[in-house]
Amino acid sequence: MSWDFGPLRLVLASPAFHRWHHTTEAEGLDKNFAGLFPFLDLAFGSLYLPRGRRPERFGLLGDVIPQSLWSQLAYPFRRRPAVS
């Protein structure tokens, strides 16, 4: 299981917290907005940090992320279609 900082899991953002921040799994969507202090998400009702479980899927919904390292590094700089 990944680090969750034990008793400090709601004080400092851990790798476990960060994984849930980036998941595309339904139960973790729109959760864990705090950059460093999970207690802020707890206070605003957006904390999701189940014990003994970690997400399996990550990324952006509806967007295909390239597989190679170089393609991923170039990904933010690609041209996107104009939104009308």
C-alpha cells in the first residue's frame, strides 16, 4: 500500500492523497483539491481518502494521454481545436 502518513494523513498531502487527486475512477472524481493540506478538503467536504485501497486508473476523462515519455512531455504544447 502507498504512503498515507498515518496519523498525519489529514494534515499533509501524501502520495496516497495525490493518487486519489488524479484518479478517473468515479468515487474519486472532483475530490482532493488541496495542494498540501488535506484538512481543507475535510473542512469543505471534498476529501476522499479510503484506507486500504488505492485507485487503478488515472488521467483525464475523455482525453487520450500518449504512452511514450517524449509524447507526454510534448502533450501540453499540442494544438487543440478551437472551442466555439
